[in-house]
Amino acid sequence: MDGGTSPGTTRFTLKQRPRFTRASNPKVRTGCITCRNRRKKCDEGKPACAVCLKYQGYCSGYAASKTQPAAIAQNNRLIRPKLTADRSEGAGPTPHPRCASLIFSDQLEKDLFDYWRRFMDSSLLFRCDLFSHIIPQLSWNDPAVRHATLAIGAAAFGSTTREQRILGKGDTHLAALSHYGKALRLLRSLPVSPERTLVVCLLFTAFECLRGHTAAALNHINHGFRIIEDCQHQHQHQHHQEEPGGPPISLSTNIVNSFRHFSLQTWALNGISLRETPERVPWCCRGRRARYAVQEMPAAFKTLEWAHWWWNQVRHHVEHRAPLYTNFQVKGSSPPDQPPRGYCSPESARRVRMFMHYLDAWAAAFAPLAVKAEAGRTANTAEYLKALSLRIHYLYLWIGVRSAGWTDAAETARLTPTFRDIATLSRRLLEAQAAQRRSDPGRVGGGGEVFTVEDGLTWPLACSYRVCASPGVRREIVRLFREYPRRDGLLDTHTFLVMMEWIDKAVSAGVITQEQNPTTDRIVFDNDAAIVWSQCISLCVVVSIRRNLNGP
């Protein structure tokens, strides 16, 4: 203590000031941009850092060297794609030529990979980071993922018509099968993480859907479901990066969300169904804090991407928990769940209609975005089309709940104006998408048939045709399927169209009644045929769906 200070002041002299050191996070001067910002040791892998791929699913690339000329530095840096709905600037990062020579064995492989990027990008209405940039970067380091993407690229690249895709007559059909076989062998022979296996399962599913092999695609999806269910305890610890109320952003949850999306289509076709117990909720509908994910839905959505993600949660919960039944089935898949005894009773109707509050909550959160999209339909067509798609899917499920699982015939008849809205909005959306394709000559797809990996309009239109009693609405749905052939994942308008045409003829001939009952009438899709079972009149008819493969 120093005594030469003013009264009331005490000074302490320290012999040496403590020095501050970086105890745990030393400054990182090398590595990729993300690792340097996080102060993590980078493995400096090229073209993508494996540390980043594990952390967030993509690598932001490497900063330019101060000694490099600006042009060379720009070429060597990997550009992370913009996460927006505007796809006019390309599909995302492409390996530098020197990197590409190490990844692809020849120029054809690189061409197929580039075509796969454009083909998948053209099949998306809503943003999907998994397909847009996570899988492309994974493919640089993972040969199984790479060959799976090349299989899709080859199947699409050499097939300009539906017939070529279905019958395998494209110029690169053999290359597609070769890459598919290589991916299968690599998946079986090399140690691969569950996440990489799930990525390959998704790509295999898209490959089989593209070729029209619905049963094979369902098998891949079911395999992925089992892997996720076995590894669910690992995924429970990987939500720390997610913003509450928003869509998933980490690699694991992006994969799980893609499988949750396919679970909607497997429900429609009676694929695998995961059972719930009092102690355990299946991964596809489990919440992070509440028992069910749908119970955590926010009161407002920031973007249409969020509205879409939460719509998938609501639809999955309502269809499985109400529950609703379709009696569509793919031969070779799981036996369809049959409605329990008393499903048409007043008690059952009250239970199904109790789920309307989930639809009301989602609609209230979605409404401001829908109004904004409608007002800006000219300036931002992409957002407008997203809002249209969500409105159509909402109306279809709203009818299903309002009519107590399509069991209340009188209520279903009163909802004819809503069925008409579904058809009208669908035509508006399909016409706008067709105009976009005509105005973009470089857009891939070809053959007049649209292929998507999303839940497009095929299902709400097909289901509306089956339960709507209005001949005018049913004829309009048939016209839409003829004018705009498409395959939305597992769902094929051509297959439904052949079935619809047969039903129309059978109704005209008095063989069956116009009203179809999803709780008693069953339709089984089997590669070359659709089998129509009518329990009420003990009728079984096999309708060929192989004819007119090229569509209209």
C-alpha cells in the first residue's frame, strides 16, 4: 500500500500485470473460411473441408491468398450458393476444373453431374438445401453419394420422353444402371455413417421414382425409415443449431425432414407405418419439447419456406392421428391399414373433426404470407406459386377433416365449391409453371412430363376426383392430368388418369356408381395395372396402365 496518497484513497501496487492468453481457442490462421471464423482446426480438404461437412453440411471455401492474382483467386474459391428461391444464377457451386479432374473419371461423368444439378433444381418449388448444395458437396468426397447422383443424371440426361424413362430406352440408360450398381456396392462394402446411408437412400428413391418403379422407391424409403428409427437418439442431440419455430438447418435434420416429406406420400400409398406407444413417439412426428412437433407450431411464419415446413408437420399429424384413410396401395408394399369398426359413426366423426384446430392455427399463421404473395404475384412469381401450392394442399386436407375422413357424404356434397376452388387454383398454378418452362429454353426435364421430388398437385387432385360428387369438377381434374402430365415423387398422373378414365366409362355404363368411398373401395397399383376393388358391389377390375406411356 502506498501511503503518499490523498486522504481516503488507498493504492495497491502490483508487481506484474496478468497477461491474457488464448487458453482454449487459439487463433487459426489457415484453413477454410468457416473453420477460421469458428477457430477450429481445419483438415484443409479440397474442394470441401470435412470438418464443415460434418458441422453444417457444406463448406464455405477458402480465402484467396494475398499473393495470388485476383482472377486466379476468384477461380480457386468455392462460391457458396445463395439460399433464395431465385434460380436464374445457376444451381450452386461447381468444382474448379483441377478439382473436377480428381473427382470425375471423364468428361461424361462431369456432364452427368452438372445435368443432375440442373435437373433436381428444376424439380423444386420450395427451397431444399439438401439437394441444392449439401449433397453436391458430399458427393465430392463420398463415392457412393457421387455415383447415386450420376445415376439420376444419366437416367434423366438420356431420356427425352416418358417412354424412354419408363422402358429404359434412353441413350445413357446403361450408364445410369452402372452408376446405380456402383453406388449400391460401395454402400455395402465401405464403412458409411448412417447419415450418408440416408442420403444415398434418398437419391435411390429419386432414381426409382424417375424410372417409374414405385415399389422399389417405397422399399428404399422404408429402409431409410428404419435407419432413422434406430438412430433417433442420435438425432435428438443435433437440434442445437435450430431456431425455435423454424425449419431444420443442420445436416442431420435436413435429411430427416426430407424423409418426413416422403412419409406423406408413403401414407397416401400405404407404405410403412411407424407405431406409437405411450412411451415412444415415432421420429416423424416427435416434438423437441412437446410430445408432438405440431404442438410447437408458432403463431406466425416468417417466410413461405417456414409455412411449408410447418404444413408438412400439420398434415402428417392430422393424417396419422385423426386418422384418415385412402385405401390406395402399391403392390408389394405393406398391407393397407383398414378403417376400424365404427369409423363412420358419429363418435368417430367428432374425433376426426377435433383436429380442425390444427388446420385453423396453420391457416391463421399462413394468411398474412398468402395475402402478401397475392399482392406481389407479378413482381415475385416464385413466392406466389408457393402460396398457391400451399393453399391447394390446405383445402384438400380441410375437406378431409370437415367431412370426417370423407365418410359424411352430405357434408362432402356441400363442399363442392371448395373442390371447385382446388381445381381452379391448380389450373392457375400449372399454367404458370408451364409458361415458366416455355420461357426458359435451358430448363431441363423434356418429354412434356414434369418430374419433381416434392409433394405437388397430383395427390390433392387425385383424391378430390375420388370423393367429389360433381361431374364438372371431376372432368376438370381429368383435363388437368391430360394437359399437364407429371410425376411428383411416388405419385404419377398417368397412373391416376388411366384409372379415372376407366371409372368414367364404368359409371356411364352403369357398372359402378359415381360416388367412390375411400373407406370401402380399394385401388392397388401394380407396375402394369391398377386393380380397382369395390367392396360394396363385390367388383374387382384390372385396368392396364402401360398403354400410352408418352401421355398426351
